[in-house]
Amino acid sequence: MEACVGRHTYLIFSLIFMCLAYSIYLLEPDSISAKSIASILAILGVYIAQKLIPRGCVEPHAKAVFITGCDTGLGHKLAIRCDQIGLHVFAGCLFPGLCVDR
């Protein structure tokens, strides 16, 4: 199984930057600097999503990932998913007792 970056990854990343830009704009709607920062963040988000995020698939053979925060939540789920697709996972936990059971 390969790990692929699809179109939804770019869309989600762009939406995150757009939401961040909009929230900055809402904090100070009459401020020129807030509008400038919001515009820069929106443009930067689109640029990063289109140019800097690698495209395609990664073959998991002989690849490893290091994930911190694997006690609970997103880090734990990401570690499980990476293990399922065949990556060698190094999982960092703040509380080692929580990670032993999983």
C-alpha cells in the first residue's frame, strides 16, 4: 500500500489558511494591518498548497516516521495508520504508561 497525497490534501490546507486569514480579519475589521496580514496569509496558503506540498505517492518500504504525542488523539491515530500502510513508526509518548496498552 502506498501513502498518497491527493487533491483533498491541498484543499484542506488552503481552507485552513483561509480560515486563519478570516479570523485575523474578524479580530480587527477596520485595521489596515489586519487586512494586509489576512491577505498575505490567504495568498501564502494557496501558494504553499500548490507549490510546496509534495505530490504523488510514497512507497513505504525502508521508510520510517517519528511521531510525537502518541499517548492519545491525533498522534495515536496517525501512528496506527502509518503502521497499517507499512511505515516503520517511532512513537513518542509523554506518559509511557498510556502507550504500553496500545
